Amino acid sequence: MNQLDTALPTGPAAAAPGRTRPTKTRLTKTRLTKTRLTKTATIAVLALTLGACNALTRLSQVGEAPPLTAIQNPAVLHGNQPIAMPMPPPLVVERKPNSLWRPGSRAFLKDQRASEVGDILTVVIEIEDDASISNSTKRSRTAGEDASAASILGFEASLAQVLPSAISPTSLINLDSSSKTEGAGSVNRGETINLRIAALVTQVLPNGNLVIAGRQEIRVNFEVRELQVAGLIRPEDITSTNTINYDQIAEARIVYGGRGQISDVQQPRYGQQIYDIIWPF
């Protein structure tokens, strides 16, 4: 092999002498495009996987009643985070000698009402709400604009040399617009709920108020009724029968619903929900 043969290109470059090697910028753009396509495909696969998992879970429960949730700490209903509220300064308890009455005590004998973490009390929920709202709106607007230049210091005759022949100085601008909107809506709603649920004291605040949370599940045939309650109460509002009304719960969170075959039929399909969200018209 002589020196001339060694200098000649070999491989694909020799087969296609007119082809140029890709530059570094072009390679970088190609890699970025592939990375973006990979991320998009990954997100799409994850979304389809989540939907498929839900569908597979529901398919595995065909012909069976929906399972109940395992019993767990009710503190998770409010995020399992300690609740902090504005508190008054703490009071120093002064014990008096030769006295059976302790300052701040609510009863002479032992109080059987819920007062410490882990105690149970009953929440009475009796809701009877009735709301009726009716609104009507009408709006209309009409606008018109006219402009002409029949006389401009004698220069109106020269406008024909500047403006096209189809334009007349006596009717340069003539605009009209009108709009009309009518809307009407009404809401008639009535709710009646009579329930009782046992709740657990999950936290005692520095001022003595109690944080409560409770959950109840009842399954009837193929439908599970779920009831959740959480909020803040005053120990003074607890009755002698260890019950409290729902309207005495501050920051109350009351959830009443269900899951099962009936609830599933009442909900629109996934495709319809997505269509209603993304369709702008």
C-alpha cells in the first residue's frame, strides 16, 4: 500500500463523497428532540397506565361488593398535621390548701365527657337546608358612526385625485354595530340529613379546645355509604350525654357520600369528563 492509498477516505465517506458529516449543533438539536419525544411518550404512557390500573381494579371487582376501608388513625382526615390556632396566654393553676375544689374544674366529681386524646364522643348531624336563587340578565347595545368631508376649505375637489374613484367625500365612513345578550338561571336546592357518628379526640389545644375526627362506612348490598367529620369543638359544648351538634363544630368538614354500582352509574364517563374540561366552546 503506497502513500496515496493511505490518504484516501475509507468506509461510508468513500462511498458517498458528496455527503457531509453532521455538525455538533445539528447533533445537539436531534438529541433534544429525541429527549422531548421520550418525555412526552413517558407522560402519555403513565396517564394510560393510571387509567388502566383504575379500570383493572374495577374489572376485578365485577360481581363483588366494594371493599371497606381498613381501620386507621382518624387524624389523617385533617392531614395528620397538628392544628395551630391563636391561643390566649396560659393561666397558672393556683391550688388552695384545705380545698376540695380545683380552680378551673367543670364538675366536682369525675367528668365522663370526652376531654383527652383518644376519648370518643357522638356528633349529631341534623341538616335541613333549603335554598332558592333566581337571576335574570338582559343587555343590549347599539352604536353607529358616520363621517363625511363634503367641504374642506375648498380642497374637497382635490380628494378625487388622491382617493380612489369609488370613494365619495360625502360618505367616507359609515359604521353600525349592535349586540344583545340575555341570560337566566335559577337554583332550587333542598337537603335533609339526619345522622349520628362517633368521633375521636385527636388533639387537645393549649386553650382546652378539642380537635375531633371520625369516619363511618356502611355497606348495603353493592353500595358503600361513607360519612366523615372533622373540626374543632369546645369542651363546654359537649352535653351530659357526651354528644355535640354539628353546628357547634368550628372549621367543620363533613363529607357524606358513597361508592359502588349506583354511584358509578351516576357519574359521567371519563371521556366525557375530559371532553367537558378541555373543550372551550
